[in-house]
Amino acid sequence: MTDSTTELPVAAIEQRIGAFLAAKTKLTWEPEEDLFTSGAVSSLFAMELVVFVESTFQVAVEGPDLAMDNFRTVRAMSSLVTRLRSGGDGA
Amino acid sequence: MSEAQPIVKCLVWDLDNTLWKGTLVEDGHVEVDDAVRKVVMELDARGVLQAVASRNDHDEAWARLEELGLAEYVVLPHIGWGPKSESVRRIAERLNFSLRTLAFIDDLPTERAEVAYHLPDVRCYPAEQAATLLGLPEFSPPVVTVDARRRRRMYQAGFERDQEREKYQGADEDFLRSLGLEMRIGKARDEEITRVEELTLRTSQMNATGVHYSDAALRSLLSDADHEVLVVSMTDRFGPHGAVGVILIEKTPRAWRIKLLATSCRVVSFGAGAVLLRWLTDAAARAGVHLAADFRRTDRNRMMEVAYRFAGFTTARCDCLASFSPPEGTECLHLEPVRQDPPATMRVIAPEPLAGGPRTPWR
């Protein structure tokens, strides 16, 4: 917890993610709403999500963290970001 | 194809005194020489795209091209009053072709000089050479693939599709549904192998191992009982996308190992890779086998890693992997498959259960 940037509130994280999704999908997403119900998440969209999360919140999403469940909802992504930024167990 | 003279992928025609005899504005009526018409049609059949850069009134010149029955062979006509180098550059950009693969033909030395000055990589030909182009090596691809013969139609469909996408106001997924996408997966036929080999060369972002399988290697696997070579093609209401993917699978009684999965960049935004992985997962679940997938990180293929991970593949160990020996530096990802619903955005027609039986829709 030495880095001051780790003090990013969940609401701010979710707001950033929500804005990104709205721009990409032209839809608004509730925090718990499943992005992937249609079963047609393009590899491009998945990749964009991962790259967006990594670059916006300065985290690296790797190995088992690269799971669809971590990106399924706005809330899931904010939990992942919070955990990775606090240096929590990513393994 | 040597470094110095790559095959020409697009020829840009001047119109007046080049594609047709005479000057449209002055003569009012122009005709096309039979020899030149033959060149246009044969280049089209060889998969060489043809564009136009002409100083004329657009509507008038295009109407004449239509009357002459040549408009349909043309992609990206640039008929106007700007510099031709600018037209050629824009054509290359729109096609996403290197300038080294473009050629320009014009009767006027000044026009050729203008293009050559600004775009030194573009090969320029005088109009009197038009009838002899077919004999030149740079206009003679060594192999004419199935898709080459319909390449022009595929590009034309692609431009129409892009236009619709730009106009579309709703969500991306709704746009995809509106396309009427259909994916066909089938055992590779002999004549498709060249195109498939080309795909593994061209799709570095969407190749899970970065390994290139040669024409001969793929052909030898066609008749191998332990392997399946599957070709994926797509169409939609705008026309065919052609062969857009290849899957190479090694089969054992306990598992199928995906040794190669490559999809064309052209269909990435349609979710083609994700749909393929879901279909494979469903097919494996029905067949009662596990799935394994070779993955080797390159500096370009992270998208494939994300695709596999999002499909549920992990690095967990499983006994089913024992019989596989991936090359040094390649990991074998693993998935215990469960039945999957078909995607909402496209119709998938695939062999049942895997390359064995007749093709049936995935339900």
C-alpha cells in the first residue's frame, strides 16, 4: 500500500469501466449485468477489455486471472482491479 | 516470388487512351479493345484487383464503364481531378496493401512520372503495354487459390459491409445479427489447402502457436487417421468471406488436441474465433473427450491467449495430456468440455460429430 494510486475507490473504477463499455457497445450496463450472455464475445472485444483494464488501472492480468468470470460484469472487473492493485494474491 | 518483384495485388487503370481508346470528354464515345478487355477479365480471374484513377467527370465515366460491362470488375474507382499519386495512395490504404504490391498503368508519361515521384514503390506501365501484362511474371501468381477467383467480389462485399457498419446506430451485436452470418466448418478438401496454408502465414495475431504449417505438411495430414484438418468459411448477406479459418486437430481416444487454430483478421470483429472454440467445446463434450490446445506466446498473439482463457482453458494438469508431446516452449492448455449453446449472432453448420458425418446446423 505504498503507492498512492492504489487508493482508487470502487465507484470510480466502475464508472471508468462503465464509460468504456457504453462507448464500445452503445449500451449501458448495470454493475452485475452479464456482458457475455449472447455467447458471442468476439476475441477482439475480449482483448480490448483486457487491454483497457490493464492500461487504465496499471495492472497486469495474467494466467488464471485471464478468465471470463473476471470480466463478466462491471463488478467482477472492479474486484479484479482492486485485488491486483492492492498486490493481493493473483495466483 | 522474389523480394524485388512481389506479385501485383492491385492494378490501377487510367481510363482515357489506356483502358479505352479515345478521350471520353472530347470523343463522346469510347470503345475498349478486345485484347484489353481480355486482360481485365483474366487478371480478375487470377485474383488481381483492379482499380481506376482517371481525370474525368465521375458519373459520366462510371456510366460508360457500366455500358461497357467493365464496372463490375473495378474496386475503388477514383475518378476526379486530383493528383493520381493521391488516388493510388488512397487505394492502397483502403485495401491495406503495401505500395510494393500496386501497379499503375497510364498512357501519359507525365502521369506516370507524378506517381513514380511520390510513390517510388508503385510499378508504372505505359498504356501500350496493356495487352502484354498477362505474360509478365508479376501479374502471374504461381498458384490461383479458390478464393483468388472471387477475391474482387469479397472486397466489394467488404466495402458495402463497412459502409453499413458505419451507418449503423445500434449495438454491435445487433449489427452482427442483421448481417445474417453463416459459418461452415468442414473437412479440408485438397484444393482448399493452398488457401489454408496462406492463412497460417498471414494471420500472425490469431495464430495460437506462431507455427506455420506448409502446404505439404497439411496435405499429408489430410489422409492421417489421427488428424483432422478443418476449414472454416463464412458468408453473410453481402456475400462470401471465403475461407477464414483453419483448425488442425490430433485425436486420441481421450482427448482432441488443437495443434493449430488460425482465423483471418477479416472476421475477428465478428467473433469467429470465439464461436469456433465454443463449437469445438460442444463437439468434444458430445464425443466425450477432453480438449487440449497448443499455445506458444509470440509478441503478436495475446489475443489468442485471451480467447482460450475466456473459453475456459487452463494450465491444469490432466492424464489425458500424457500422450501429447508439444514442441519445446509450447504449453498444452486444457479444458474439460461441457455442452454449449449455439451463438446468437450466426448460424453454424458443421460436421457431426467431427468431420465424420454429414454437415448439420449446430443446435
